[in-house]
Amino acid sequence: MSGHASGGAAPGPVAVITGGGGTLGTAMATRLAEEGNAVVLLDRDEAAARAAADEVAARTGGSVVGWRADVADEDDVRASVDRIARTHGRLDRLVNNAGVNRRDTLADQDPRIWDEVMAVNLRGPMLLCRAALPLWRRTGSGRVVNIASRTWLGGGPTSYVTSKAGVVGLTRTLAVELGPLGVTVNAVAPSMIVTALTSAGRDEARLRELTERHRRMTPMRRLATPEDVAEAVVFLTSDGAGFITGEVLHVCGGAQLAPAP
């Protein structure tokens, strides 16, 4: 199944990934589909979401759909979760992966950019979780994984790092609030991954210099990969992680122990 879903409840667990049209979303979708989840990819770029869904479905033989959704838009989020309820009947695993990064400092901070970053990176996960509450109350279970960043420890672009630190705070408070419903809430905080997000606005030489600095600061002497993050997400959404909540799992090869490069 690709860009279009059929009606009726899904026979197995349903996993929803925001920012699903990107490299990281595709990697996570592949592993979750391999684990038997019906996967819904949400992305502002509908063509990217559909293309990723087709790719993952072809690779895994799983049920994968790609829909347009803007996580910063409250009405869009509500409509998307309503659609998931109608077509799949449940929402078992929610991966809040959608994100934007603006390489700003305090000195050049534009409040409009600040608001955009917060709306996608921090308000978006809150809106998705709030909209999913009726489904979790009905099933009495759920898994949420919020994608943070190691930068919440070491600093970096003002709005991005602040939003990711906020994601950690949101993760912890939702773990307390949603625990009685049988819902776990955790965060995965990767170190640098070479994706469209990290490559944008950098020429080849600047990107190479940045990646080399990150390799040197990492005890395991390599960068994180989308597959590394996908494995962490699969674990935290598994039955085996059912008593783990409110945690931040750093997928950094030890770089979370080092100062920012």
C-alpha cells in the first residue's frame, strides 16, 4: 500500500512518523514496517511523504501510506489524527521527528524565525500527543518517541537548541502525565547525521570540515546514521521497553560526553 489508505482498523500496531518524507523518517519507517507496524508518514511535503511511503512499502512489503500534514498547524494535526482514527482505528506508536533548523545566534535572532522553529519542533509534538489522547485512552497503551538532539547538552543555534531542550522537558512531563494511561514517552537525541537538514546552506568544503570535527569529538570516531536512530526508535517503541519512560537515549557514539565542536 502506498499513498492511499483503505478503510477499517489496522490488524496490527499502527506507527505514525512526522517528517516522514526525509532520510531519517524513511529509515525509521523501514524498520517499523519490518517489525510489523502499519506505518503512516506525515510531512508538509506531500510528494516526499508519498515517495517515501512507496519506497518503504516496496522494500518491506508492509502497509505504508504518506499524507500531507503540517505539525505546526493545529487544525491540520487534528484532521490528520482523525483520518488515522478513521482509516486505521488506532495509533500505537508516535514518532515526533519533524523539525526545522535555523543557524541563528542571539545577536541576529529574528522573532519570526524563533516562532517558526518553536512551532514545528516543540509545539508540533505537543499537538500530536494531545490529538492522540482519545485513541490512547481507548486502547490503554501507546509509545511516543520525540526526536531531540545532542545539542540540548552542548549548545548551538539559539532557536534550534532551545526547541530541542524543550522537547526533553516535554518528554519528561508527558511521561508523568500519560503513564497512568499505559503510554510511555521517551526521547532519542542523535549527534550529527548528514541529511538535507544538516547539509542545507553549506558547500562541500564546509560540510566536510564540520563532519570531520564531529568525528574527532566522538569517541567511536564516526557520525551517527539514520539506521542508528531507527534502531533506537524500534527499541523504545517495542513491548520490551514497556517500563522505560521519561528517558533521553543519546545515539551519539559517546559525543554527548564531549563539548560542542
